[in-house]
Amino acid sequence: MSGDFRCTRGEDKVETFKLLSTASLRSDVSTKVVTIGADVEIIMMKRVAGNEGGSVRKNRIIWWKDGRKLEDVDRFVQSRTSVGFKLRISNVTKADAGIYFANLQNEKRQNAAGFLLVIKSDIIRCPTCNNGGICDENSASCQCSPGYAGTDCSQVCQTNHFGPACMFNCGELSDNRQADCRGLQVCYSTGCRCAAGWKGSNCDQPCGEGEYGSDCSLDCNCLPLEQCDHQHGCICREENLVNGRCVQTSSGNIAAATTEASLQESPNVPVLPIIDPIITVFNDSLMVNPGGKAIVKCTVETHPPVKPPNHANVYLSSLLNPEDIWPRRSIYHEHSTATEFEVQVESSYPGPYWCKAKIGDKIYSQKFSFTIKVLPIPISPPYLVPSYNRTYSLKINLNTNKYRGDGPIVKQVLIYRKHQSIHFVTFPGTIVNDTALIEGLEPYTLYGFSVILHRPGLNSKPVHGPEALLRTNCGRPKRGPTIVYSYATDFTTMFISWRVPDIKVVQGKVLGYEIFFKQLGLGEEGSWQDLKITIGSKTSTTLSHMKKQAIYSVRMNLYNCNGSSPYTDPVRITMGKLETPTGSQVTVGRVNSTSIPYSWETPSNAQPYTILSYEIFFCEIYNETHTNERRLNVTGREYMYAGLQPFTPYIFKVRAFNHEGPGNFSREIEVKTKEAAPTAPLEQKVSTFDESSLQLVWREPTKKNGVIRNYQVQIQSTEKIWTDYNCTLISDFEKITKSCYIDNLEEYTSYKLRVRARTIVSGPWSDVIKAKTKSTTPLAKPIDVQAKARSGSEIELKWKAPPEDPYWGPLVGYQVIYDDDSAQMHQNWNTKFVPVPNTSTIITGLRPETVYHFCIAAKSEKNRNFYQ
């Protein structure tokens, strides 16, 4: 897979690209780092048969940046070179940074060559980045080239190691397990770099003579005894390295076992003269603030064959402290040791100090002293930005243009506190153009503001400048005053006094009060009137020209420079003495079966506006007792009860309430609702029936809803037409069950019956029931008839009675007819009657050797004719 790749975390971004091995183009370098405003040339070389270079006359190229095709513009100029193509960018800006691709016009973009352009500011905030390290402007730290580490990239990695803290091993990362870092690349936010000792777009070209480091970007300037290593630069030649020392030999080679003593004795092995080490104390670390800590940087440089001292042989000493100061860290190089010391500097003793190095039996030193600076203090206090004053925030100008003490000013700190508080709070926000917006303050509160200025170095005991007292604006009052006393001094004047809440609740100075009053009893038409008092210190007042015996609702609020508070809870004030209301005169409106309307007058000893409400009492009279009592408060003077029971008496009375309490009830009014249709009769059934009549029985409706005048009975036969039947009602002793005798009906016929009650209107029909009259003739025949000859002249007959049926019977007996084969008609046969309960008989006087026929029929009580 080829193309550009990006990885981001927060504001950090790393970009790189991957190329196909078959790509026709290659860039001369994979990454360039330039400053803003510089001119850049990007060169793409054409590959011919696997080699760089070749003719480009017949080809055209397409340039891309971050996926967008580039055109010739003022700052982007495309041209050809003898080996490829060139893109020149003039006066680069931050926006020009990114990944550039180029591909031949007749090829796909996947075969393009890539190039990463990194743009950095010309303002360097990092320490000096050694060995080709690049300053990362976002983190203000060095991003070391592969093969180097440390804050200033001066620490050399072990051979074939690279990356942050030299953590990567080339042999473990390379696909072909090559330990020499060939083809490996490290990408930072400042660009991608080849591992130390390699260059080219694929990092597979070794450094040339005199080159070393990442991308072979560093030059070797070696001493005569040294040689240029493509990863580490100048190192001692192997034939001159004896017991860790680099020495001159006559033969150019010496055995590793040769001792230093034998070298000194041998006239053929001259030793290089030993030069005293150079101890350097950097001046930028000697500027210190009073009572602060200084980070002293001391470097000891040696010359071959002398090795630089280790961590335990470099230290600081002074006349102030008999104990030596040892370095907090050291960085070793081939010819130098860089150390850092942390020194607590006393204002009374700037020096002298000595940086000392012990090399062999000798101690070398470099004398230095600190320059103690005067901390800067603003001359004038900060001030409020004109026209900006808010309830919960203040915009402050720090006013730090003029100050006493030493600069430069590297940091401004704004501190503030509530007036008379001993604790300051540090402003956590951003100061822009000497201005700070402080939010989250309390309304109408006095704050003290001061500024602390910082100069370079540690400021252990900063001193703030003069303090400015500034107040926030008023906040809207959270609560109004509390009404303490409120009463009528006579029939037309009332007195009100109140208590003012705490200043934290008012959130400002009280400018005045507003009193609102409204006469009660006027319904929605009553409106609030107001009285404005603009004297904030006043806490009582009187209101005149009120109405006699009127009742007023009074409320109030206060206001400050930001607005008004919420209203107080209203209080009621009665102008004069109220009397208990007398009973009202009640009028009943038009009554129907389910509702009764009532209306009443204002009590004769009261005004309408003095009445707060009315209580009405309403109940049903059942068996001369009150049931289902209802009490209700209303503000009007009429009310209608609905959903009542028809033909039911109810009682009503009413009384008025004023501020003195309830008055007397009116006299009780008893009213009965009108009649309505009754409910349907219940439990209807047929009690008795015969062949021409039946008796219908039912129970009265559950709710009569009036006086039942009569019942309407209807009957329906096979014609399916309902016919009224005027019958005589028969009641039981409790007058709950009713019955009707219905005659002149057809024998053995089915009928449907229903009934309904009627007051002034008819109610619903009852459920329909079915009935059938009886039959006078038996409707079934004897079964299981058996005949058995007893002798030559007798035959015994046996049978079973027909099934019982409520619609015919009872039976009186059986008709037996018989004859021999000569008889043709039944009416000419012989007969014999057998009374019940007998179901057998013996027929005598018969002729021998003769076939007889027998038939048996049942006979009922009402009809002696047999059925079958």
C-alpha cells in the first residue's frame, strides 16, 4: 500500500508517506525543514531500469499537495532539470507544510514519489539542539535525529540503536533483520528522518566520505588520530586506541595488550602532549533572582589522549558552604562531560563559586559568581477597563508598563481577594494585551486587585504591586422585604412597615420600594395599584383614601441599580370592623330529573367585595335521613348540581365567609327531582302453563325513577309480530313481584314474551323469554312391544311407557287393537283398554294357529283419543 499517512494526538501531528518499489520517481531527500519565508526546491528524479536519473524530455509530471493537484501560481513554479523535475516554492508559509507527491502524467497516482516539507518559526524557543536535532515549536523541546538522545541531543546512542531514549534496536525492527539500521526511518511532528548513517528516499544509501548522522546531514571535522564513523562522527582510529586512550604510534598499529608504561618507555611510541582541560560555566545560568535556585551548567572538555571526568569527579565549591555541591545529572561525550548543578543562592552571597573537575591526580577549576537581580514590581495599581462593569465579572487592565526592578518581564500574575480578606486568589485565565477578564465574582462586592511580575529564573519570593479596590455591579435582588406590621388605622387609612433583607440578598444598595395594593371581592376586574417610595432608608408608610369596610391585598418589593426583587407574600388588610354574614336568600331554578340549579343573594349585612367565598351544603334524603352529604366552597352566587337521581328529594343550604369567618346558613331548601323512565323489569319467567294459557312473573325495576303507572306486556308467536296483551296485574304481598295471566293461546305452540314499566315515560324492555303451551294428545308411542303366545287361544303383550314430557300428559292408560290377517282397516279391529300403571295384558279367545296383528297407543287425561 502506498500513499500518505497521518497520526494525531491533541495538537501533535506526525505525517509520513510510503512509496512503491516500482515507482518511476524518487525525491532527492524525504524531508526538508525550513523556516517561514525561505525558498524551497523539491527535486524528483526519474528512475531508469532501477537507477536514478535518465532522460525526462518525453515525460510530463503532475504535482499534488495533501491530495490536491497543484497549478503554477506566483509562489509555485514547476520546471525540468537534467535528472528529473523541480518544484520551487517562494517565501514559504505555515500553510505550505505537508506532504507533496509527484507522478508521471501517463501513470497512476499510486506510483507517485513523496516528499515531506516541515515549516518552523524563525523564533527558536528550544535549547540548542545538537547533532542535527530539530526544535519542536509546540513542545519547545528538541526532537533528536535518529542515533542521538537527551534534552539537547548531545547523548550518543549505542551502535545501531535510535529513537527516544535510544529505545529501538535496528535488528529487531528491520524486516530483513539487518542490524545496521538500513532502510529504517523515524517520524516526528517535525518530519521523518533516516536512521543515523543512511540517506535517500528509502534510507538505503550509506553516507558519503566525511558525512555522518541522520540523513548524512552532518560533516566530520576529525583530528589526525580520528576517523569519520557514519553513525557517530569522529571516533579514534582502531590502531590508535590503546587502553581507552587515543595515542600516536610510529608503525600505525600496536597490540591491544601494550601498557601505558611500556608506551612511555618505548622510544618508538611517542605520546601526544596532554593539554589542560577547558572548563566552561555558561553565563546564562548565572543570572538569579533573590532567594531563588539557579541551574548552573558546567562543561569540562578534554583533548586526546585525556578522557573527560565522570559524574563523581565534577563538583561545585564556595566560601559560604564547606560542603561541595554535586551535579544532579551529567551527559558524557567522547571528549567532554556536561553537568548541571542546582544551587540555592543567598541574596547576601553572590559568590565566588568554583566549578572543579578532578582528572587523574590534578584538580582543575573555573571561578564564577552569580548576578542577583532585583525582582520587578509594578509602579501603579491595575484599573477597571472603562465602560466594562458587570454583576459577576470585571475586566482589569494590569497597568504593568512601568515597574521598578530588573527585567525582562516573562510572566504576569494577577491576584485578587475580597476586601479585608487576608487570602489572595490567583487569576487562572489568560491575560491578553495586559488585560484580564475575571469571572465568577459576587455581585456588589469590593475586591482588591494586584499584579506580580516575573523575570527569567526562579521567583521564590515574589512581591506584588500596589492594590486597586474595585467593586462589581449590583445583582438583581434575590428576595424582597418582609412585611412586619399591616393594619387599618381607621376606615380609610392603612399602615405598613417592613424589614430589609441582608445586603447579600439585596446584592446592592436599596434605591427604593414599590407597594402594590388591590381591593378584593372584585373578581378578575380588580387591578393592582402601586405606590413608589424612592427613599431607600425608609421602612414604613401609610396609604390613604381606602374604601370603608373594603378588604385589600397588599404586597411590595424593593429595587437597586440592577432591577427589582420578587414580590413579598401578599397580606390582607380590612378597612374597619367586619360583621359575621347573615343567611342568604336562596332561589331554586328549573328542575329536571337529574339536576337542580340554585342561586342566592349577598347577605344583607355585607358588601359583595367583603365576601371571600360561600360554603354550600347539599345532601340526598333517603328514608327520612340525610345521606351522601356534600360540602363545597365557591366564590360565585350560583351553582347547579347535576348527575342526580330522578324522583329523589334533596336538601340545600348556603353560608358566606369573610375575614371574620363563616356566617349563618340559609334556611334548608328541600327539592325533589322530576320523574324519569324506570329501568327494565328483572327476573321474568313463566310460572305455570297448560294447553291454552300461561302465567308470566317478574320483579320490579331496580330504579323506579318515579311512580310506575302500569306495565306493558307483549307476546310474539310464529308470525314474529309483537302484540300487546292487556292483562290483569297480580302483586305479591311485598309488592315486589308482579305477574300476568295470559289465555286464549294455541295448543302446543311456542311464544316469546317481554315486559316494561312506565312512569311518565316508558322504560326499556326486559330480556325476552320463550315459552310453549301443552298438548292434549300424547306426543310419543309405547316402545319395545313384545308378543308371546301362552296357549292355543291366548297371547301375552308387554311394552314400555313412552318418555315423560311436561308438554303433554298425564296418561290414563293404553288402547290395544288387534286382529288376524283378514282385517284390513284398524277401525274394524278388536280393542282392549289397559289402565295405567299397567304395561302388559293377556288377550284371550283367539283362534289357534292364526297370525294376529297388535298395535298399542297411549291415551291422555284430557283427550281420550290415542295419538299413535
